[in-house]
Amino acid sequence: DDLYTLPSQVELTQDENLDYSNLWSDIATYAATEVFKFVMGEYNFDSDWDNFIDTLKDMGLEDCIDIYQDAYDRYVEAYGV
């Protein structure tokens, strides 16, 4: 099911790609480390989840989403989807 897969024509500009790459490498490293702690029981979903999400947002996760949203919007405009 490709419901959540971006079309291959969705492309980032050079500036978007640079911004995304700079943000995403730290976010991915942090998320992988912290998710492991949730899985292993070191963190509690009820008490630690909100802090995890807030930290991701502080690291620029919403900026990463915005970058891809802009690229997708250009795709929709260009292809009339």
C-alpha cells in the first residue's frame, strides 16, 4: 500500500535539501536512541512521551515536515493532482 509514499516527482530544491539534511541527521539519531529506550522500558510512554515529542519539535521536526509539504505542494500545482 503506497498510501503514505510520496510520488517520485516530489523533489526538494537544493536549499531545501541542505536544510532538511542538516536537521534530519540529528533528529534521526535522537529518535532512534530514544525509541529504543521506550521499547526497552527505560522510558514510560505516559510520563516521557510528551517530552520526546517536544524535543523532536525543538530539533526542527516541524521544519522538516514543512520542507516536504512545500515540495509536495509544488508537485500538486505542477501535475494538477
